Amino acid sequence: MRLVTVTKNEAGQRLDKLLFKYMNLAGKSFVYKMLRKKNITLNGKKCDGSERLLEGDEIRLFLSEETIEKFSEGKSAEGQPGKVRDCL
């Protein structure tokens, strides 16, 4: 699981747009499927991707680290949106 905290610069964006930036190699259908299956939550609740983000919102990605790394290829940790924390 990975926890992403929304920063001031990312506030006001739609959730799905931020996820597309975060997992730049993932297809839109994959991201929306993960939202439907509750593998991605916003502040602990199910979301559909159209929500506007506020500073301090927490996005939880219940995906394996391998999956996240595969879809985030080509970006360093500093290049990732939000404050990212790995959780066990």
C-alpha cells in the first residue's frame, strides 16, 4: 500500500488527473477500474475520480509496489506528485 498526501500545488486538481500523472504509464481503463474496485481511496472512502482535491487529502493506493513501479516508470521519487509514504 502507498499513501500519497496532496500538496498545496496539487490542490484543486481532479483525482483522476493526479493519478494519471502519478502512474504515467497506466491506461485510463486501469485507473478507473482500480477506483471502481476500491483499490484507490480518497480519505478512506470510495471515489470515482471526479473529486476535486484539497491540500492534505490522503490518497491510498492498495496496489503492490511492483505494480506502482511498473506504471510509474521513468520518474524518480522527487518527480512524483504529492508526499509519498510507503505503508505496510
